[in-house]
Amino acid sequence: MRAVYVYYRVRPERSADALARASAQMRAMRTFCTLPPRIMQRCNDPSTWMEIYEGIADWTAFASALDRAAAESGLASCLAGERHLECFLSRDTEA
């Protein structure tokens, strides 16, 4: 199983809008994950956020759906810069 971490900086004046858009995007991604997606905020920098998606069995389908959900959510309009995606594979299971 894979876990995906997407981090980015949110423009502070768009924080409430960003949360609504990120939440909609993550709801669209629930079916691809064994655990509910969640969003976190950096402790020492509240403008840095991270989306966490865990238990992804079908990477190709997930990646394609995430691209669509991100575009449809309009979250990019609330960001200061680009989204950065990191994918990790569990060491205790087969790929």
C-alpha cells in the first residue's frame, strides 16, 4: 500500500476558501484510500498545509483522480506557489 503526502502554502487571506476547496477534493478521493484523507497544518507555519492519503492500492487510478479532483476543486487559486506530491510505499508489504 502507498501513502501520499501533498504539501503547499496557502495565501493567508484565502485560508477559509482553501479549506473548503481542499475538503471537497479530499472527499472525492476517499474511495481510493483505506483510511479517510486528512489535512494538516504546519505547527510553526500555519500557511503550510499537507494533505495525507493512506492505503492506496491502485496508484495509477489514484494519481489520475487526484489530478482531476485538484483541478475541479479550484484549490490552486488559493495557493502561494505549487503543490508538491510525495509518495511512500510501506516497507512491511509488497508493492
